[in-house]
Amino acid sequence: MDNIINPEMDSTTVAAFNGSFNRSLNDTEGAANQFVQPGWQIALWAVAYSFIVLVSVVGNIIVIWIILAHKRMRTVTNYFLVNLAFAEASMAAFNTVVNFTYAIHNDWYYGLGYCKFHNFFPISAVFASIYSMTAIALDRYMAIIHPLKPRLSATATKVVICVIWVLAFLLAFPQGYYAITENMIHRVVCYVEWPEDSTHVYQKMYQICVTLLIYFLPLMVIGCAYTVVGITLWASEIPGDSSDRYHEQVTAKRKVVKMMIVVVCTFAVCWLPFHIYFLLQYFHPSLYQLKIIQQIYLAIMLLAMSSTMYNPIIYCCLNDRFRIGFKHVFKWCPFIHAGEYEGLELKSTRYLQTQSSMYKVSRMETTVSSVLTANDEDGEDSSNKAKRLSLDLTSNGSSRSVSKTMSETSSFYSNNLS
């Protein structure tokens, strides 16, 4: 039996989680397998991986239900959260257990078709996940830094999601296309066989591109976007004459940004060891022949796969609406005390209309006062006031119509009072 992890491992496994192995060390079938584990150890790993799959699939399905089943939750940010939840639930359901069994036994039980899918889909899922987070970061950036510019509509958001998946499939296509199975003496192996090349240039270039595209590049964009947003929301002072509602808007925006920063940081921490692990094969290949490398690989893969289960927990802990939805789903549990479920729908329609009208009147009065004051003060920049007044009523950009009304009201009074 050959080593479970070897120095000639196909490099593209950096994003495929397939534990696939190069044939260069598959010729040692007669040798003793130093990576055989005792039953109790395999059982512990199996429990850990099964727990991740269960929490990830159930949690992300609940997230999808909370958003799609409640009209008030169908916002730009939340549509991207649906895409993120779908990608993570799919990866946990279709790849985690399969990858675990292959890493434990180094024997492929699932046929050629699933071998190709197993190498193809995880790259697509990770790509869709990280670029959904990137889209959310850019949407938050536009909503907070450029609040007067047009926002994405529901249709445009769905188009962006489709484009993300198309690009994900294109990136993952070579991995699935070159994946094959091979019958050995006592087992079957699944791996990616790249075109013959003594320098392995295709493998190395593909791995570098995948690593950059699904990890470093999007994280850099997200980091820059949230840095600017953070400086705007936290470093700048809220005007002293602002209404209580304005303070609530800024506080709500801060909560959403905090939640998404936690989500992105969790993803980065979980996947960094995985990428480092596969990049090291080019610098210290001898490490992959050590007996302990199997346990290291299983631990690193466990950490990477666990990233699929954390987001629903983060949403539940840091967002009131998601918390209401989760409590409603688990209200049958004796220790869960669900609050008023209609809170997820932002009260009744009549309540919404009443509160919206009251708020518009309040903001109109504030606008009139601001404009009259502006006429008496030279050099006052009215665009700054309009920018402040156009802040969204909710933290996820779901009230563009109200924001637009406030902006138009400000413009109306400015034109008639100047």
C-alpha cells in the first residue's frame, strides 16, 4: 500500500479537497501501509466529520428558508447569503464525507463519474462562497460610501449570482476533465492526471491560479472594502443634531458590517492552513512521507470543512431576524423560548406603513430646518446633508424606496426654498 499523503500529490488538490494521489507512488502496493489507524481513532474522526455535515446542512437550509420564505428578508445582501448557504450546504453534503472516507482508506468506492464530480464541484462551491462574500462587501461599500448611487436590483443580483457560478464552473472544469480512476492491485484510486509534462508546469500554474482566485484576491478586495466602510462608520462622528432614528440606522449598519467581517475572518482562518499545506509540497516534499502527516491532513481538512457550518451560527448570534427564524424552527425544543414570529416580518403591513409615514414626516421637518439653516450659512455643502439623509432605514439595504423618498424630499425643499 502506498502512502496516504505523498510528495508527488497532484497539486490541484489545493482547492478540490479530494486527497487524490499521483501514480508515482502507487507502485508500492506490496509495502506495509504505515497509515493504518486503529478503529477508535477512525471513529473519532468519523464523529467529528459527521457533526460538521449535520450542522452545516441543517443550518444552511434554515438560512435559505428564513430568507426565501419571508418577503421582508429578500434583500440584495440576503440573496448573496442564500447563494453562500447553498454552496456551503452542497459542499458539506456531497464532498465532506466522501473526502473523509478516501483520506482514511485511500480506496475510491464511488466510480469514475463521482470522481470527476468530486474533483470539480468543491472548487466551484468555494469560488461561489468567497465571491458571494465579496459581492456583499462591495454592496455594503456602495450603500455606505456612495448611498446616492443606484443599488443592485433583485434581477441584477440574480444575474451576478449566475455569473459567479459560470466563472466557478469554468475555473473548476480542468480539475473535473482530467480526473480519472485507476484499478490497482487491491483498490481503486481517484486522482487528476494532467497532460504529460516533466516539469509539472500545468499543475503548478493551475494551483497558483486557483489559490489566488479563491483565496488571496477576494480576501484582499473584501479587506479593502471593509476597511473603508469601517473607517466611515466608526472613525467619523455622528452629527450631534441627528435624530434618534439616524443613530439607530448607523448602529444597524455597524452590526451588519461586524457580522460580515466575522464571517469573512472565519473563512480566512479555516482555509489558510489548507492552502499552506498543499503549497509546502514544493518546498518540503519529505514532510509528506512522515507518519503523522495523515493526522495533520485530517485535522486541516476538518478545519476547512468546518467553515461550512459556522455561518448559520454567526447569523443566529449576531442578527435579530435570523435569531427569530432559528427560534421558530427549533421552538419544539424545551429550552427554546421563541419570541413573536411576526417580528421576522417587521410587524404587520399597516404597522410598517404607519411607521414609514411618521418617519418621513419627521425627516421632512428636519430637512426643512436644515435647508433654512443652510441658506444663512455660506459655504455649506448641501450634498453632504443629502448623503446623510439617504442612509438606508435598515441595515441590509432593503428600504431603498424610503431612502429615495427622503432624497427627493430634500431636493424638493432645496429647490423651493433657495
